Amino acid sequence: MMVDDQIGEILAYLEASGLRQRSTVFMLSDHGDGWSGLEGDPTNTHGGHFDSLPANKIVLGAQGPGVRPGVTKTLVRTIDLFPTILELARVSAPRSIDGLSLVPALRGGPLEARTLFAETGIALDALNIKKLVAENYDWYEFDPRTGLMQMKPEGSDELLGFKSYMHISGRLRLVVTPYLGKLEVFAFDPEALAERDAPLDLDDAELLDMLAATAAHFGLDRDELESALIDRSFVGLVAANGG
């Protein structure tokens, strides 16, 4: 209700100021929630891992001139909003942008299927306040000029290691959690954003390509991840270079 009230205030201001008819409004959240209400349920999650896919599904809507009412089931990404807004503002998007414009969908047209990369927040089950104070106090430094405590670059680099990374490509979902040495592959339905009750039909070359793209996108150790794939019998003992 609080969020609804706040959005209402923004829309009311746009209407009263005469900006509503020439404004495009986007509404989205940062991540979803998996919540059954049962204590100890592993699906009770708040964006910290990829075990609960509802926690990776968010609200995304748009309203404005030329935006046709409708719903697209094509999987899109929050990073797609940047080039979308630039295109609506008639500004050329830098080539370095990873996202793709959603304007075709806003106009009622189709969207091409796209590859998804995603990462979690810091795994709170791996870190807690007591552990941070006892073991990682040297990650932080106090700035007497501002009175603020801030994290050192080396602390940030180490802390960012406590994440999981996901790559969705077509019918496959790859999840990598480097700090646990964990690597999982799932059959996937991109329209429903859900696992499929179907046996994995893995192609070694396709999976290795996904892994290479994941490592390149997030700056992970490709050789280490490929070794994990082979150790877990996901792929045969065939090197990516065909040797």
C-alpha cells in the first residue's frame, strides 16, 4: 500500500503538471521474493541465491506515448532498460552497453530471445556480522574527514566472491557458485521462468560455450569452471579447443 501511494503521488504530479501525456513511466522492482510462510523453507529467499526462481522474477511495466497495452513472455533483463530509455529519448546507445532496447515490445512488436546473465547479492548464509567483525575487520577503514566507514578495494574484491552467478540460454540454466565450488545445470522454460520436469539434453559444445560466456561476463576463472564441469560429469573429457 505504501508503494502504491508513492507511485500514485508521482503519477498525480505528472498529470497536474501537464507532463503525463509526453512522459513514459517505467515501474520495476530490484528482485522478487520466494515466500511460502513456512519456517525453514529453502524457498524463503530475498534475492540472495538462485534456488528460488520467484526471487529472480520482478515486476516490469511501462506506460506512455506509443506504448501499446499487452504482455510479452520473452525473457528480458533490467539492464535492457538503459538502451530502451535512450532510444525513447532519441539518444544513441554506446556500443559497450550489454542491454538491448525493449522499444519493439512497447510498440506491440515481437522481441528476439536474448541471453540472460544474473548475479545474486552477497550470500548472507556465508557471512554474518559476528564473522565480519571477528575475521574481516581489516576490510574496512574509517575516514575521519567524513565520519564514514568504508570498505577497502581489497575487501570489496574478497566480499564479492560470496555470490552466485547465472546464465540462461534457451532451454538451459547454468548456476555457478565459486566460493562453494558449486556448479549446477537445469532444464529450463524461459517463458515460465521455471525449471522443466524433463531430462537434461546436454550438448558438450553448447555447455562449454555457456560456461566460457559466463566466465568472460563476470570475470571468473574459465579453466577452473571447466574443470568443475568435467569433475561433475557434465561434459566428456573433451577440451574446449577440440584437443
